[in-house]
Amino acid sequence: MESPPNNVVTVVPIAQSEGTFTYVAVKGSLHASDSAVFGLNGDEVKALSKRFSNSTTEIVNGVNIKGPPMSVINSLSLLGYKVVCSTGEIEVVWTLQREV
């Protein structure tokens, strides 16, 4: 019997929960000291700016933060976000959600 190729994707059904969610994406490398965050509202940008003072700059559709991705994700968890998926190897994108 042949083994499946290495690039096979297994789809796992996710239980649907009731509610409305908002999503953000964090992009960065585990070896980097900066991250890009997309999808934040103005209040969330202000909150991260306080946590990472003098280190946020606007980029197309988001903000760049001088902080490692795990620190940014942990800070977003304090705002109610949780990681729901990630993709990538060298540069990773984490998708986070919170209930509205």
C-alpha cells in the first residue's frame, strides 16, 4: 500500500458556535523582533501602542509593531482574542478571533 504524499491536507470539521466574531491576522517570524497586525480597530491599535510604546507604524491595511509575534499575540489575548489557525514556515500568519 502506498503512503499518501506529504502535501495532503486533512479537513477537520469545526463545531459551529453561535455568535458574531471579529478576526485579525498577525504576520511575522518566530526569529524576528517585529510583527505586522491586520484588522484591528482604532481602540485596539491604541491598546497595543500603549503596550509597545513608540513602536507602531501604519502599513497598508494594518500596523507594524516592534515586538515579537508571540508577545503581540499574548497582548491580543488580553483583548479577548484567541488563535484559531496559523499557516507558514519561515514567515507565519496567525489568525485570531474574538466574539463581538
